[in-house]
Amino acid sequence: MTASPHPLRAYRGSLLHFLGDPGDGDAATDVQFIDDGLLVVERGLVKAADSAHALLPTLPAGTPVVDYRGRLLMPGFIDTHIHYPQTDMIAAYAAQLLDWLDDHAFPAERRFADAAHAAEAASFFLDELMRNGTTTALVFGTVHAASVDAFFAQAETRNLRMIAGKVLMDRNCPEYLRDTPNGGARDSAALIDKWDGRGRLHYAITPRFAVTSSEAQLAAAGRLAATHPGVFIHSHLAENQNEVKWVRELFPRARSYLDVYESFGLLRERAVYAHCLHLDDEDRGRMAHSGAAAAVCATSNLFLGSGLFDFATARQAGMRTGLGTDVGGGTSFSMLRTMAETYKVAQMRGHRLTPWRVFYLATLGGAKALGLDDRIGSFAPGREADFVVLRMDSTPLIARRMKTARTPAEKLFALMMLGDDREIGATYILGERVWNTLPSAAQSI
Ligand SMILES: [Zn+2]
């Protein structure tokens, strides 16, 4: 390999990114939308993002400029909750959560004891994320340490910023997927030593949910979290009414489902809980105070009939929130599809999300929920250049609709309601293109 003669590369097109939460009003704040913009990347990091008019004259002669005019460049999508071992049973017909786990999820996860199967599935999964413009995800493995080794190995060869962990699960699940409090903690500690902080990878301590871990196992997870304050914690919380009832029976002394996790030291910054549908005000306040985040998983919640996330009360409490696909309970890898369903879920609760806010939640909001906003999620100088190019014309209907949309907000809204994986024209990781459906159009200035 030879070093590139031009460490700078530039990409011209419409730019969208956020400097902070745009708020709930139509007059959004902290949004940067530049119709004719230029994204300048140097050695994998964002150097500048501004109008082409301002930046083009500052580039040294010979700097390659990729012409994406008519397309939209934005930071890569961030999926704050997904299960890679459930890829093969996405869209499985079932009643609700607890039946779906027994009938579909657990049998699929059994196969990940086989390292070769895990490697092949991880490779497909990561390709699918790239095809959908998702550049960072918080990912469940299975109970098998080999599943996480396989996932991280695949993510490392692709240079991706990914977070994953081995599932802790020692009761109320099939014998073939069971670990023990000590064995699970030992495996997790070894995986942390091996992978956390290596390249762009992070480890997440991953108890599946309170139902499938004994008190001894949750205590061991809490001790692990205390000795590794920088690692993530990733689990499910209050997804389904029957699940909530079961947790009440299993932990009769706990004030609430959330209180179970909190009492074992599992509520803090970088703790991410999927769903958070059936909480009370006290729970929301505790989540906000601790810095833990909710991963809102709209397609999954609709598919499994779990419930509707309450954006208004989460907002009032100051809870951090990101968006998750929750594949395979969720029905799409596409964050655009997920954003559309998120909008509809909020509508059903009488809360209107602006298009700005939804795009924020899928990018910088997700990065903030993960505590990674100093690295990813925006085009601020120094951020890692993980970005996507949205085509704006991926179907005849979208191409036609874009012509009648009058404002950027209208375009974004129609794009998220109508778009899917076909909208992703290109995906870049640290400034390197890893997925492309567009004709090459590089030129030097
Ligand atoms: Zn899940």
C-alpha cells in the first residue's frame, strides 16, 4: 500500500448534521442544513463541513472532490439496539414477546455455539448494516463467548465503531443457552480484556433481561460494571406487560422493574435499556438522573404488540433516547423505516416529532445516548468520518415527491416516510467508501 498523495478528500452535496438537540418546535435549533455544501475529510476524520462556496477556495490544488450534488450527505445512522444472531429469524410469526423468544429467538441463538456459523452470520449482518447506512450499533451476541469473538473480529477487519457483548442468562431459558453467575462473569471479563478499546470496539455487559438472570448473576454483572466503569451495559426494560408482571413476581422487593437493575448497580451512563415502554415517573427520573439511555424500538414494539414509547414524558424527565431497530423482534434493518415508524408511534401518543428531531435521534442523539458524541454522530471537526449519502431519488415516487417538497424539512420528512435501504447511495467508514450504488464522479480541483 502507498500513502495517498492527497490526504484531503472532499465531498460536495447537501449536508445535514446537528450540533445539539433541535427541540420539538418547527423552528429547529442546532441544525446545520447546507444546500450546496462541502464535507472535507483528512485521514479519516472530518476537517470541515460548510458551504462549497466558502470551502472550495481553501483546498490545495489537486484535492479530489466527489460530486454528490443533488444528494444528501449526513453522519451515518446509529442503531442503539439490535441482535445480530437474530438476523436469520427476522419477520417470524408469533404471538408476543415471551412466545416469540421460545419459538424463534432461542433456537436461532443456539447455532452460535458454532464459531464458523457465528463468523458467517456476523459478516452478513455487518454488510447489511453498511447497505442500510448504519455505521455504529449496540449489538447483542448470544450466551456463547464465541459469538462475540466472531462479531468483533468481523467488525475489526472493517474498521467499524461497534459495541457488543455476550448475553448473561442463567435461568428461565432453555438449558442449552444457560450460563452461570461465575462462568458468565468470567467470560465477560475475558472478552472485556480482549476487545474493549481495541481499535474502534467497545464491550457491553449484557444481561438479557431481569427475567433470565438470577440475583446472583445480576450482582456479578454489577460488580463487573463497577470494576469496568468505561464499558457499556446493555439490556431490555419494560417491553411487555406480561414480562413486567413476571419481573414483579421474581423480584417482589423491588419498587419497579427499573429498580431491579438499579439495585444491582446497572444504572449509569453508558447503560442502554431497550424499549422502556411501561415505566412510571419515578423510573424516568432515575434514568435521566443516572445518565442511562432508552433505545426506542418502534418496529419491534408494533410487531410484537408491546406498546408505544411515550416521547413526551421521556422528554419532560430529561431521559436520553436513541433509536433501535431491535432486529429480529424489529422488522427492518433500515433506520429510515425505523424513523418512519417512530414518528407514527409518537403520533399515536399524541406527540408530534419534527423531521429534524427524528434525524437527530438517528444520528447525534444516538451518539449522545451512547456517550460517543465526541467521536461520531456529527460533522464537527475531528469527528470520525463515518457518513452516508442519501440518493433522494431511489424510487420514482421519492424522485417525484422531492420535486414538490418546498423546504428542507419537507424533503427530510418525505424521505424518512418513503425511504428504505434503496435510499442509501453510499456508506463511508473513516472516509473510505464501503458501500456504493452511485456512479463514480470524482474530480480534482
Ligand atoms: Zn432486543
